[in-house]
Amino acid sequence: MMKLLIIGLWVCLITLGSSYAAAYWAVGQSGSEKELYLEGLEYRKLPIITVPMIADGAVQGYVVAKLVYTADAALLHEMSVEPDSFVTDEAFREIYTNGVVQFGKLSKYNINEITIAVKEHVNKRLAFEVVQDILVEGLNYIEKDDMRRVAVQAMKDEAKPAKAEETAH
């Protein structure tokens, strides 16, 4: 009987020891994988930004911008707020205040100044040097009348399949 009790105690101690060792090893492994993942820069695409250009008290057209930003992956992981909204807001403000429409066309202006200003304002608002660079994927100007035509055409295109489906039934 004593022999059975000692064997049972021995099995319990071995089980507890191996469980503790496995848990300690698993916790140590997951930390090093996270550190490897978080190193470097992360590229994030923003949704297309449409900025109205106002001259003489009326909307003359729209600047359509497609932007990408690079950010420190480690800081992005630690932050409680995604910087996407801040970058979009600052880009909108910068284009709205510095974009100039002359003779129905968007005037040429320094994109480097705009991207640097957006980066600096976002980092200032977030209180961290998160955003490393702002990349411009596309920047176009669309006149107000052209924008209306595109919107009307899009609505017509959406309505056509619905009518075709109704007649098929």
C-alpha cells in the first residue's frame, strides 16, 4: 500500500513539473515571435479622399487623392488608436487649404511640402513619430460637371442590372 502511495505522489510531481516547464517554455517563445514580427515599417493604404475646391463662393471641382503611408510597426501595435483617420484628416485639410483652382484647373503645387506637412501634423497630434512617410498613389482634379456626369452614369449602371433581373422573372 505504501508503495502505491509513493508511486502516485511521484506521478503527480512529474505531471506538475512538466506542465510548469511547458507553460514557461510557451510564454518565452511567443514573446520572441512578436518582436520579430513588429520590426520595420508597415504600409497602409487609405481610402480615396475627395476634397472640394471652392473658388468665388462655389464648388469648382474636386481633388481626388489616393494616399499610402508608412509607419513604425512597433508603434502601431502599441497604439490604442489607428492613425488612418488622422492621416486622412490632415491630408484633407492640407489639400483643402493649399490647393488652388485657376481657370478650371488645379494649380501646380509642391507635393513634397504637402506630404511633409501631413506627416508632421499627424505625428504632432498623435504625440509619437509614428508616420514615417506619406506616398501619393494618385492625385487628380475633376471638375464639378464631370463629377455629376460620373455620378449619374454610376446610378444608371446600378439601375440597369436591377431592371434586367426584373424582366427575367
